Amino acid sequence: MFKNIRSDKMSIAKDYLSSIELGEITTYKNMTTVGLNGLNFPEIEYLTLNEGINKGNVTITEIDELGSVPSLNIINNGDLPVLFIDGEELKGAKQNRVLNTTILIPEYFKGEIPVSCTEEGRWSYDSPNFTDAETIAPSRIRESKSESVSASLNDYNSYESNQGAVWNRVTNLFCSLSTDSPTNAMNDIFEAKKDNLDDYIKEFPFHNQNGILVFINGKLRGMDILSSENSYGKYHEKIIKSYCLDALADKQEYEENTDFIKKSNNFINEIVTISMIKKPSIGYGYDCRFVNENIAGAILVHEGSVIHGAFFKKIREKEEERESLKSIIFS
């Protein structure tokens, strides 16, 4: 049984957040990024999801022939841990899924991982194993998922998400981007908008940073940060692509004269003030959750080091708007 560890004292996670320095600001069309640099922790050697699968160390499958939407089986036969980032998408088996939280899978591990479905219209095999979809869910999906996972941990000691809310956010993306899919698969949106995404991605190169904070239309959307420049560099393009899809979906006029430095500092400072809930992770370390009325996010800490943190500004969506969008998609 998990235990809650509530603390208002400074912790490794909060120390790290307090150490963050803002770096280079880059703007393209309606998207702005602020580079982040924090304490460089000692490197913990691990493989990325893509590396683990490509090396043949990692196998991910449905839990059995019948399958279970919120859980998958994973086997790591390698001698290195494998890092799964919050929101990374797995493609194949009976339906595509995304990770509900960041997990550092131990070496020689066999167990289950918590996921959410991002392909509502399919429940049949198209492959025995999952592959890396090479995408991370956009921030609007990760924000909703992060908040509901924190609630599940607090109430039920479970890393399960609100699956209905995830499907609603995927549906909203289809409508916002005027795309469709026979199975309502989020990954099909990335494929349909590949050329547009490429135009954005090339404008946001890696600048020797630990992480990134992103604004869409002048409004702060979220941030991702890892333990070191080297670690973040492995994920930079994947993370940037997820936010670029948000930028494509939010077709509004760019707000001029936004004080990005002030808004960035206020966001980070507010996170530090949130009462943290600490839970044992599925893999190595502790999952430190932060939720208040404005922000939802988490940091994975292991052996005195921050592995990955992701935080999002909450998006207010009216229930009637969600239902209206869903009726358009499925009519």
C-alpha cells in the first residue's frame, strides 16, 4: 500500500525547481519557448523507450489476450533501466496508449505499467507488441491526465487516469485541426499534420538546456525538464513536437508584448509553493505530485536526482463545448 508523504519543506524536487534559471527565448508564429537550466545532477545511466525497444531489451504487450485499457505488461531484459516519459505514446497491439506518468523501469524487470488509451475506436490486434510511436501527447491531454492521476493516487493509491477526459481531449484535437481517423487515433493527427509540424519543429533547436517552458498565443501552457543537458537532449525534439501540435490546434492571434520572463518565473514560483504529495513509483524512485487550482504536474526523483518533471497550466473547458465537439466528430 502506498503512503502519502506530505511536506511543505524544501525537498530535492523543490530545490531543483528553485534552482531553475531561464535561458534563450524563441518565438515562431504563435508559439514561444523559454529554455530552462537547473542543477545538473549526477548522471544515472538509462536507455530511452526508443533505445530499449530497438535494442531488443524491452517488450511491451497487452496484459493478456483479452487486454486491459489502463494497464500493459512490460519486460526489461537488459542490464540498464529504461526511462518512460509522461505522455509518451505506444503504438500497436489492441489500441494505442500513452504513459500516465514518468517511470524509470528497473533492469531485469517484469511487471505492469499504467497507461491511457489514445485510440478510442479500435480494440483488436494489429501487432503482438507495442512500438515507440515517436510522439508525446500534447499538453492539453497531459494536463488533464496529470490532474486525474494525482486524484487517483490521493484517493485510491492508483496511477489510473480519467479515461473519458483523455478521449474528450483527443476528440477536441480532431475538431480543432479539421482531421479525422477511422479509429479516432491521436497518432493519426501527428501523421496528418507532419509537414506543418516540421515547419514548427525546425524553428526550436536544442540550446544546451535542461528543459523547456512553452507559451501558445502568449499564454503559458507547460514545461518539461530533465536532470541534465545530455538527458534533455535525447527528448528535445519529441517534447517540442508535442507542444507544436498544441500550437497548430490553437489558431488564435498571437498576443504581443507578453512578459515571458515574468510569467515563467511566476509559474515556477507557484509550483514551489504547492504542497507536494510523494508516492513510490512503479519503477525506481518517488513520484512527487503537485496540484492546485491552476497547475498540475509531477517530478520523478531517484537516488537524490531529479529524473524528469512535467507541469501544466490547467485548461478550462466547458462540458457543453466538449460534448458539442464530440457530436461533430462522430456524427
